[in-house]
Amino acid sequence: MERFGNRSFKWLMILGPLLILGLVYLFLSSTTSTKKNWKVLIMDKNEIFDGKLTASRPQNLSFDFINAFVEYDDFAKDEKYKDYDLAVQINEKIVSNKHVIISYKEYPPENIQRHLVYYVERRLEEIMVEQFTDLSVSKFRDIKQSLQFNLKDANDPRNEKSTTASWVGFGFGILIILFVFMFGMTILRSVAREKSNRIVEVLLSSVKARQLLTGKVLGIGFSALIQFTAWVVIIGFGLYVFRLTLFPDMFSAGFVADEIAKEGAQNPLSNQSPFVELIYSQIHYTNMLIFFTLFFLGGYLFYGSFFAMIGASMGSESDGQQFVIPITLLLFLAVLSGYYTVYYPGTILSEWIGFIPFTSPMVMMVELSNGFEDGSAWKLFLSLAILFISAFFMMRIAGRIYKNGILRFNHRLKLNMLLKWTKK
Amino acid sequence: MITVENVSKYFNRQTILHDVSFALNEGEILGLLGPNGAGKTTLMRIINQIISADKGHVTFDGNLIQEKHLLEIGYLPEERGLYQSMTVEKQIAYLGRLRGMSSVDVKHQLNYWLDKFDIQAWRKLRIEELSKGMAQKIQFICTVLHAPKVLILDEPFSGFDPLNIELIRQELLEFKKKGHSIIISTHNMNSVEEICDRAVLINKGQKLLEGSIQEIREQNKEGLYKISFTGNMIAFANALWAGYEIIDKEVHSDDTFTVYLKMRKGNEINDLLNAVIDQVKITGIETVLPSMEKVFVKTINAQKEISSE
């Protein structure tokens, strides 16, 4: 019952779900709504669609027909097709193979994909009904086989880049978030413990509050780095040992030849399993580890200051627990942002979230694993700079809150109290 | 050594300290007295630079107190705190290092104090394994380990049994003898009378009294005298007649008494002696000074009355 009377409990009861709804809205809106006009080229060599589509088109989609197949490379680079965002291949056997390829220059959001599928399906239904049955379109729709749509990047139709590299970055980003959360919680627990057992007053009689906080955050951060280094060394050594001892066949010429023979000419580009290739060939460990360390440090200092603020300002343990939830949600948002960037790289939203310090450590690891185009590496350094400046700024605020809140006990933490503490 | 000059502190529009000034001299023990919520802890935190004063300042050896001076202060807060899972020796060493001691000095001082308190056996015990009194002892060692010039102790005797109270009392007197200065905040008025040279009394953030213990008691004396005699009590009382008021008496035997009385009509000790000397055999006479406890209660109540008016 005591918890129900707690103001922060009540606030969180309302704000928590609203925050989650906000996150979901942000995610959905980023994947469904777009103001851009998407121009679609329908490549209908045999003129099966007869230059027509059934239903009226939405405002953000426009279609043109062409009675030829355009190669992916031409579609991607030829001046003639520069205005087109998407191309839909209506192959000559579509009626029997039910297969449609959509090639894109920029990955289309869900709503655009849905619309495209809808128009192509509807038109084909009309054609099928007209040519092969006496059924009505709606009857036919009930019994027909659905089309299979396959999305291909016009710049990478064989999916050579694939999202595998992005997932590597995502993995590193997840590690950052995991470490930030683990060691952020360590900061919180450590501050709260010193506060609750009152030793903090003894410590403050020897060192300044800001020094104490900085020492604590840096000390825990250092221990995190040590732990991470141990992980890197042990995993690195383990992978090396695996390669030498447990799975030497994977890298032998015989094994590779066997694999190719087994697969025939299906996948001549890869002579190893994607996982093996990913682990031993695709990850640029030096780059990733350097930027992982930098983004981890920035993210840790940035988020760590929030954890320190909570630890120093909480009046009771339950207070603190409740204020951890919004931070956990922010970390969750960061993970979501990474996930979004894997699937929608190069969108305006993914550019922005790469600079926002709450999400940048995660997003930038994904971006980094995809590689930056020539002349755009500044984004990485700008993101780092923003992250470190924000972390410095937040540490200053955390220092003030720590100084004002650390010797307050058994109070009810209120937001206006926190705001007041940031001022002096 | 330390001067507090016109210090004021406000929290949420409430005055916690108002224009408080006093000085701690070298080699003295100063009692900082006051009821709960008087502002003593806030004052001690300001001296220790844990919080800052809104007005006024604190000096150390004539200079505005700075961070470097904190290494010369040993602070024992009322709310004791130690890392529960740390061993005694690690705890003491950690706090010693935090106060700028070298590891060699820490080791040396640690052994000195563990030997002195005869607690070498506790060395490897974790704080959580100690009783409250044992932990208090460790806390005391942590406070004095770096041999600070100034000790600021908030309720240093709380949680101790009488034997340990005496032990700590002796240590404090030893520190004083070596020229260290000490501020003690306590509600134990007997200790104040026994070991403090001077006292400052604050209430509701204001200083009400300052002076040596003797001065303060003298200033608050109520004209009470204690006279011991052998003889007849009735004859003694009749001899006093209306010029004196008997407040209390102690009967030691059939003809041995101690009487507490107040003078009336401007009478003095000589008048008293003249009045009774033919009736009883006087064995002792002295002015009775009020205890610090009485001074404390009287002063606080007087302030209450003034503010209620």
C-alpha cells in the first residue's frame, strides 16, 4: 500500500506506458509514413499488364510502364532511370511462377511495400479472371495463389553486402548497451550503498562531491574496460584456437571445394559458411574495437551520469527502482534504433538518431559496420563529438545533483526537486 | 585554529543557521551544544566543506578554509558509516589513503591504533561481523588515523559502553595534550563538563551562549550555596530566620547534614556564617554552580519563552 501512495509510483504508472506508446509510435511512423513521392517503373516486357493498374493510386505513388527489362545496374545508375525509386519486374511467366521482383534504390517503407503488392496483385487477378476463368474477381481472390514478392537492392541485387555486416555492428552496439546498463547499475548501486550506509559523509569530508562522483564513474568505467578487454582477449584467443584445432577443415582447400561441389553453382561467391565468413573475414576488428571503445566510453559516461543522478537523489530504494525504468526504456530505444538502422540505413531518421547521444552509440556501430561512403566519415566523428560533449554536460549536471542530493535521506523524490538541485 | 564568522545557511526558505560566529583555539576542546535540529550538524558540515555557507565564512589558521585544509581535519559524523563488506584493515587503510597518507604511514598508524585499543585480532574481520560498539571503535580510528590538527566529533560517545567511553575520553585528552583542537557535539552534558574547555550553545540556528565551561556556569548561577555541618538541624534552621531560603537538605546521620540554600535580602556568605556559627559546627561551605545540563535547559527554555512572547 505504501508504494501506491508514492508520487513517483503514480507518475511512472502514467508516464511509463505513455513513453512506451511514444516509442512504438516513433517506430511505426518511421516505417509506415513517408511524405516522399515514390516513383515506380513497371517493367512489363510482354505487356501482360497492358499499361494499366486497377485501383486509384495514392498520392505518394506514381507508376510508369516500360515494355522491356532493365538490368539492375542500369536501373541503379543510368541517367534515364534516375527519377525512379522502385522497379517492379513483371516476368513473362508470372501467371505460372507467381514471382515478382521489386528492385529499390532506397529501401521502401512498409506502407509503400503494401501498396505496391496490392496494386500488382489486383491487376494480376483481373488478368487471370479475364483469361482463365468465368469467376468474378472476388470469388477468384478467395481461391487464388498469392504472388511471391522479392525485394532486391538495385545496387546490390546479389545481396553481397547483405545485412550480415549490419548485424555485426548491431552485435557490437548491443554489447555497448549491455555494458552501459550493467556498469550503469553498478554506479547506481554503489552510490546508493554509500548513501544508505552513510559513509558518504566521511568521504565528503576528505574529497569534493564532484571528485567523488567523477572518481566513482571513471573507476567503474575503467573496470568495465578491463572486463571488456578480457572478453576480447579470451574470445579472440578462443576463435584462433577454434580455427587451428577444432575446426581446421573449414579453412582447408578440400573442405571449400567440397562445399562448392555440394552447392553446385548456386552460390559461387561464397566459399565458406556465412557465419564463418562473418567471424573470420567480415569484421574489421581494429576499426570496430577502436570505435567500440570510444562509443562505449561516451555512452557509458552519458548514461552513467543518469544512473549516478538517480543513486544520489533517491530517498528510498523503491524510489530509485522506479526511476531506473525510464533509463532502461531509453536503452531499449537505443537497441530499437540499432535494429531500425539495420533495416533502414540511409533514411533521414537513421541519420538523425546517429547524432542523438541516447541512440548514437548503437546506431553508429551499425553504420560503421556498413562502412561510410567516401567523404561521409565526418558523421562518425561528429556523432562522437556530440556524444562526448553531451556526456560532459550531463556529468556536470549529475555532479550538482549528487552534491545536493547525496546527504538527503528518506525524502520523496520529486522532479521539481531534481530541477532545483541542477541549478546550484 | 578555526573561526566561524557570521555563518548563515538556508534550506527551502528556512533558516538553518543565522549569523553564527565562534572560534576554536589551539589545544582546546570546544563543546558544540544544542537540542536536536539546532543546526549543529549543518555547522559541522560547513566547517568540513561538505556543504557551503550561504553567508559568512570559515577560516583555518587565519586563511579561508580550503580543500587542502580538509586533510588536517578528522571528522566523525553522527551517522556512522563504513563499508560493511570491507575488512577492518582495508577500511582503515582506504580512508587513510583518502586523507593523503602514504601507504607506509597508514601501515604504521594502523598498527599503532590496533595495538593501542588491543584489537589486532579484528584486523581481518569484515565490518559486518563487528558489533555496533566495535564498529564505532574502528570509525574512531579512521577519524584520528592521520593525526589531524583538528578533530570534529559528532556524538563521539554514543554507542559505547562506560569502559569505552572512558577510553575515548582519555584519547581525546591525550590529543588535547599534544596541542590538537577538538570540537565535540554531544548531548552528554557530563562529558562536556568533564572534558570541554569551552562551549557554544546554539538553538534554532542562533548562537545563545559562548564561553569557558566555568564562565558559563558562573554566569548562570542562581545564588545557591551548599553548607555542611554537624549539630542540630532545628537550631540551624531557626538561626537562618527570614534572611535565607532552604532549598534542599541531605541527612548523613542524626547530627550531620548538608543544606542547599539561597540568600535573601542581600545577605552574603559572611552573614550566613555569622548567623549559624554559634549554633552548629560548620564543616564546609561552597557556591553551587548549575550543571551544564541545567544551563542548557534553562537557556533553551528562556529562548522559547522569548520567541513565544
